[in-house]
Amino acid sequence: MPIGKTWSKATESHIKNNVPTRKGVYELHSFGEVKYIGSSKNLQHRLLEHLDKRNPNKYRFKTVGFLTRPVKAERKHYDRHVDKYGSEPDWNDRQP
């Protein structure tokens, strides 16, 4: 379940206008690479929180279905990233 969406500019107005309040998994991008992989029950709220804390340049997300737990989707995406790049994203301080 890779995130197939293109990267979007991480601004408050863009997030409010384009990100649903549904559950899903997301990536934050800064300095030319993926810096964080996370999940949330409310994607819009969580991405807005990241703007205040980390100030990413870009983001992308994928909603998950009704029966899928966001943390399980995050774990799969996180593991895929580690397998591909050999390490966790810089801003992830713990495994999901």
C-alpha cells in the first residue's frame, strides 16, 4: 500500500483544503528526502500539528479503509521504507 500520490506543498491552507479528516498514513518531506512516516485517525488535524512542530516542505497521504487500523498501515509503510533505504526516516524517533 505505497502512497502513490504526488507530493503537495505543506501549507496550512493547502492541508485544510485538500486533506480529509479521515484516518490514514502520511509522509513528510524536507531537505530532499522523506523525513517522517506516520498515521492518524484524523489526517488533516495531524498534518496541521506537524506544521507547527517540524515545518516540512511537502507531504503526501493515503486514507485507509473502514476496517484497516492506521497504525497497521503505518507499520507496513515504515517497514517498506527501511527495507528500501536501509534506515528509518530522520524524524521518526521510534518504530510504529
